[in-house]
Amino acid sequence: MILEAIVLILQIFIFPGFLFLLLMSFFIEWYKRKLFARMQNRVGPKYIGYKGILQPIADFFKLLSKEVIELERADNHLIDLSLLMASSIFIYVCFFLPFVGRPLISFEGDLIAVLLLTSAASFMLFAIGWSMSSPYGMIGGMRLLAQVIGFEIPYFILALVPAYITKSLSIFEIGRRMGSVLLSNPAYLIPWSISIPLFLVATQIELEEAPFHIPDAEQELVAGYFTELSGRRLALLDLAKDTQLLFCSAFMASIFFGAGSPFYQNPLLGFIMTMVEILIIAFFIVTIKASAARLAISNVLDMMWKYLVPSSALILAISLLLGGV
């Protein structure tokens, strides 16, 4: 009993828990920056560590040592609370993903819980901009809220497609069953394959990556909802966004491709498969970011409400019809 408790504590705080997620967030930030630089004919991080791999860690600790500028007309307590909540939520929801074949936390219905928690984290990011004294931050926060409300609907609907195909609301069970269900009923390949690119677009919107970086449009809003952040506040925001990218890539890999779930009896093989799928999905996210120009907010909202939401509902309806419901 004591040994099991020690193992659980090590899993939570070391691997695949907090320390591992922290390092993976820094790694995926380096991976994103190197890919983005390569696509723009730049070098990217190169000095600290091999090929600059330790640069995100150095940037994080450098920001922690910088002065925090207290804003006179802003709600500084709410800003600090929102940053802590957002980064904590994005780290916590990663515990539901099968990085080593089996997640630390799993129960029937955890898919819905994770989706609700990520929505709460996005609202925390909106609260940062709303708490500021600058109009740039407030407008950026309002844009973020409008974008979040629009993308949450197709994001939820599309996540339910693999859930219905596998007849489970557990992220682990969805990934473990997906391959066998598609082989036994190839008709499900239709909604499954169509859902993947649409879910990738919805993920791009959630991450506020180009062409959907409306809340932090530098030409109009300087930096949007984080214009006035500095020091440790900016460090926490960067950590939250890096962890969000890690989570979104791993979440998509888990529910659509199984990630490490089918190899739950072999943690090493499950870990390798999960990392490969995460890096492939992150590659597509960065590729879209590097090759697309920013859209106007009116165009983004039109696309979400007129095309993405109806398409998502149609795909779920097709899944229900194929399942005989």
C-alpha cells in the first residue's frame, strides 16, 4: 500500500505528471519555433542547449526574474488568479491523456469533463484582457470571447463523433477501441475522416494561431489581451499557451488516432507512439500558421457560424445514421 502510494506520487509529480508536462511544454515550444523559423527561412533558437533546445526554459526563467508592472486601473488580483487558473487547468487536463498508454486519470465521461475544463481555461484568458486598463486588452479579450463561443460548438460536436463511433465517453477507451471499430465497420471511416480536418481547424481557432490570431492582432491591438503583461505574468501566460498546444495536439491524437491507448500494456511503445502523433499534429498546426495570413474577425465568425457549426452537426448526424440511431 505504501509502495503504491509512492509510485502514484512519483507519477503525479515526475512522470507522466507535472515535471514531464512542464518539460514537454518547453520542448513543444522549441519545436514550434524551429519549424516556424525553418518555414520562414530563419534559424530560430540556436544558442542555449543543443540546437537551442533549452531556449524556452531560459526564456521562462528570465521572465520570472523580470519586474512585474502593476497596473493602476486594472484588477491585478484577477489577472494573477486568471493566469494561475489557466495554466493549472491546461496542465491538469493533460492527466487525462494516455502519454504512456494509460492516463493517470480516467473515468467514463472524462471527455465531457475535459472539454468543459478547457472552456473554463479559455474564459480565464478572456478575464485577463477584461481586467486590464488598456482598451487594447479589453478589445482583445472581447474578441477572444466571441471566438471561443463560436468555436466551442463545433469543437464539442466533432469530439462527440469518435465518442459515438466507439460508444464511449472515456478518452482512453475511445483511443483503445477506435482502430478495431473502424476495421469492423468501415462505413465509420466517412465521418471519421471528414471530422479530422475540421477538428484541426477548430483546434487552430482554440489556440489562436494564424489565420485565427484575432485576439492578439499586432497591427490593431499591439498584443491584445496580454498587451500589459510583464515579468512572471507573461511567463505564466507563455507556459499556459505552450501547455495548451501540447494538450490540443495530444487530445486530437488520443480521440482520433488512439495515441498510446492501444499499447496500454506496453508503456514504452505507447509513449513513443503518442510523441510521434503529437509532433505530427503540431507540425500541421505550425504549417497552417506559417502559411496563412490573418483573417478579419467578421470572416472568422462567419466561417464558424455559417460553415463549421453546420458541417460538424451534419457529420455527427451521419455517424448517428450509420450507427442505426
